[in-house]
Amino acid sequence: LVAGWGFFNVVEGLIDHQLLGVHHVRDDLGAPLSWDIGFLVFGVILIGAGWVLYRRGSRKLAASAR
């Protein structure tokens, strides 16, 4: 779930914010690029956290199956 949320944020941020320019994280600022980049970084962090949670859970399942 966490990784999926991060993946959605990265894809949506790249497509809507960067490629299409449909909207930005903060449209009320003169230079919203830093907010957009922060949004992408947060998405990558969520993907990493989801991966860590997945790996930790799969290790526990493998250990309990023995």
C-alpha cells in the first residue's frame, strides 16, 4: 500500500506536474519547481519504505515456515 502510494505520486508528479504542466503542488508560488521536486522525492521515499516493509514481512514469513 505504501509503495503503491509512492508509485502513484511519482507517476502523477512526472506526468501532470512536469510533462503536461496541468498543475503543480503549489500553484500559488512564482517558482513551484522545488515543491514539485519535493513531491517526487517524497514519492520515492514512500516506494523505498514500502519495499522495506515488504522485505521485512517476507523474511518473517519465510522464517515461520521453517
